[in-house]
Amino acid sequence: MTEEILKTSHETPADKAITAFGGVRALARALERNPSSVVRWRKPKEEGGSAGAVPSALQGRILAIAQARGLNLTAEDLILRTAEDWALG
């Protein structure tokens, strides 16, 4: 595997959404939410986070905003896959 594939395979949906929007604050602003709620998406479940998952209730809205802004973000980017799924391609 190339380094690029390895790096991409470890990005969570939360990471991809945050990166596409240019950071936690920018994504939070676009969603009219407090940045702390977006930060929680990256935290482990044991710490009250969603372990990299983007809340399903927000996925459609995030995609619509991303599309309107011409951002490179797809529905597949927002779906949380397991490590086994990533290994299978």
C-alpha cells in the first residue's frame, strides 16, 4: 500500500468533513452549532464523543452545504467504515 492510501484510510468521516470545510470552527459556523459539538465527533465514545462518526441527522445538511460551496465532500466520505471495511477496499 502506498503512504497516501494508508493516510486516507485512517481519516474518519469527522476528519473529512472538518477538513473539507477548513476546520472545526468553519464547519460549526456553517451548521450554526457550537464548535465544541463538532470537536466531540473526533473524541472516543468513552469521552462522550462519536469516535469519528458524523451524526446521521446532520449528514444530509453537511452534504448540501458542501455542494453549495463547491467543496470536495461526498456521501461516502461521511459514512463510518470499520478498519476491516477499509482493508477490503
